[in-house]
Amino acid sequence: MKKIRIGSGAGYAGDRLEPALELIEKGDINYISFECLAERTIAIAQQEKLKNPSKGYNGLLEYRMDKVLPLAWEKKVKIITNMGAANPVAGAEVIAKIAKEKGIKGIKIAAVLGDDVLDKMDKYKDAIVWETGEALEKLDGEIISANAYLGAEGIVEALRNGADVVITGRVADPSIFMAPLVYEFGWSFDDYELLGKGTLVGHLLECGGQATGGYYAEPGKKDVPMVAKLGFPIAEVTEDGNFVITKVEDAGGMVTRHTLTEQLIYEIHDPANYLTPDVNADFSKVEFNEIGKDLVKVTGASGKEKTDSFKVSIGYKDCFIGEGEISYGGPGAYERGILAADIVKERLEIRGIKVDEIKYDLIGVNGLYWNNDKNYMRSEEVRLRVAARTKDKSIASIIGDEVETLYTNGPAGGGGATKRVSEIISVASVLIPKEEVHYEVKIQEVN
């Protein structure tokens, strides 16, 4: 029975590169997919594209392709990635340029377009925003991007047209891993049973090292070997949709039913109804069977008919966050940290500074949780962080300024002050009919 091996090249935009090179070199894989796009990532990329029309793709695209492209061409491994972000065409041009510089002739590079639906959103002002429960027109902020979550179809078309590298914008994470299965095995986009299995392949691979123990590791409780040399997962899939998950033998990490179970439930709200653009996947009966060291057989996934709408991720200019930090050490550090926070509070009141939201953290005491444990008073090291949310950039800058003035205005012993203002691009989600969205594939060959 025909089978192919797919490797995970990245689990997020800034992931490390060495595991991907290891997979291409030693993993005996046919495809490698780099999942590098999150909701805010693409909104920020759209902002970059507005400033410079030749940008808007993943910032590490050149770095990755400089190393990956020659090795993948040598090993006959096809590359699929959503590193195109807001500008897949420019990303494809970058890859073609690198190929020419490396003397790689005959390589075909495809860009999949169609996810950018910003120009259509005026028609959907009444669409309900998931995060607020209100109509889109009531969203408080300038909309700068709107990208539909496409499925695997555009990538499959690119592969059918001979593409060696496929770069996309916003495509659902599992789809960039499932597309090679549809192409290689001739699966129908109406065969939801197989598409459910293929979506599980993608879901287990999409986060890179999470499936090989990275996010699983807890010292003394869930120990993972050689985490600093963590390898990324490989799926070996047969044409009936059955598959095993493994890794390169001498790579760090491990593949077990436990590591895969944690990845299985990651970002899954309803295991019986995991909605993707390709299929409504059902993971509720999935089983993991360890059939060897770092070798897990996966069964039980299925699927149902997909929905008639696409999720659209909208990026909008929300606010500014002003931050300031300063550290206190030695006896009485906790009390001085409390006093420092009180001083900043009073200073903002004196100056009449109004913000939408403000938080005072003593990092290590209440930075993550609202702790009230008096034992923290014995701490000999605290760091005050003050962060405020506001629509006014000039107001945001005052927050860090007031923290910085603690240097000479008390309490005693403050050091290491920092301040910054960040423009916040927030994300909203709506649904639009699939009939509104049409993908396009552009292919170029390097000669």
C-alpha cells in the first residue's frame, strides 16, 4: 500500500530551524510543512505590507529558505508553508531569488492566494463578532486586515501543477499537512472520513515540538530526554488514512501516547466537532497505541460534511499599552516594591491620567496570579511592572515615564528600569459564506 512521510518543519512563526534540517537530512520524508502563522501574526504582517508592498511575509523566510531549499532539493523533499502571511507572491519571489543564487534550476514555486478578503468586509458589517457578540460595525478600532481560513484545495492544485515549493497566506493549520495526502493518494474532497483522518495528521504535526515532548516536559513528573535537541514529529501515512507518528531516531524528545494526547486536545473545544475549512473532523474516538520506541499508531479519527462558511480573522488597531518596570533587591524588597506601586498610582492620580485598564504586578509575587500570601514579604527580590491600556499613545508613554522616575524619587534601591509603548493589533473573528472566497495559484519556474 502506498505511503508517504510528512515532517513538521515549524510550529510557530519564530520556531528554531535545526529540527527541520534534521528531518530533511535524516527523516526519509517526502514533504515538510512549516506552520508559521497565527491570528495576530498575519495582522501584523498586513501592517508591514501597508508600509512596504514588497514585505508582509514571515520575517524568517529568507533565513529558513537559505538553509532548507538546497537540502530539500537534494533530498527531493517538497516544501509547504504558510510563511507567505500577508504577501505570498512576494514570499514566492524571495524563494525564487534564493533558488537562483543557489543554482537550483527547474524548481517550481507556487503561491496560493485568495485568503485576503478585506475588500469584501463592507458587505458584512452586520456579521457577529465572536469575541464581543456584537455586529462587526461596532468594533472599536481601525480594521487593517481580514483573512479567510482557506483549506487544502489551493495547495493540492499547486502540487498537481508540479510545484516543489508551495507558499500560502492564511490556510488552516492542519490543511498544509493534509494537502500532500489528498494529492498523493487521490482523495476526494467529499470523502469526509479520509479528510477527518488527514486533519488529525495535520493537527498532531502542526505545533512542531509539542508532539515530541516539548510542551509536555515537567521535571521530576514528566521527564523528557535531550529537550535542548528536541526533534520534530514525522507522520508516516498510508492511502487508507492510517498513520504512525515518530521522529528521527537520535533526535531529542520522545513520541508517546501521552505526548500525543496532550497535543490532541490542544485548542480543541469539541473533540467530536473540530471545524476546519475542509471537514468537520471527529477526534472523539482517537486511540494511540505505542508499537515501538518513539513509534505510535494512531486510529479512530473520522469526519463529517464541512460547513458552508469560512472563518475570517480580522486584525484591527485596538490600543496602545504603556509599560514600565523596575527591580528592588535585598531586605525589605517586597515592601519597597509595594511602596513603588503606590507611588505610581498616586502620581497618575495627581497628573489626572485616565486609562482604560491598568495592572500593577510584582513579578514573582502576583504577576500571573492574584496571590495574597504574606510569606512573599520575606522575598529579597521583586520587580514592579506597571502596564496600562489606552487609545492615546501619549498617555501610554507616561506610564513608563512615571516608573522610571522612581530611580531618584524613591523608594530606595531601585534599579534596571525599562519602559516602552506598544501598539496593539487585536483580532476579531466572523463567518462569511464560502461562495465569497476564491483561491488562486500562481506558479513560477526557476531556470
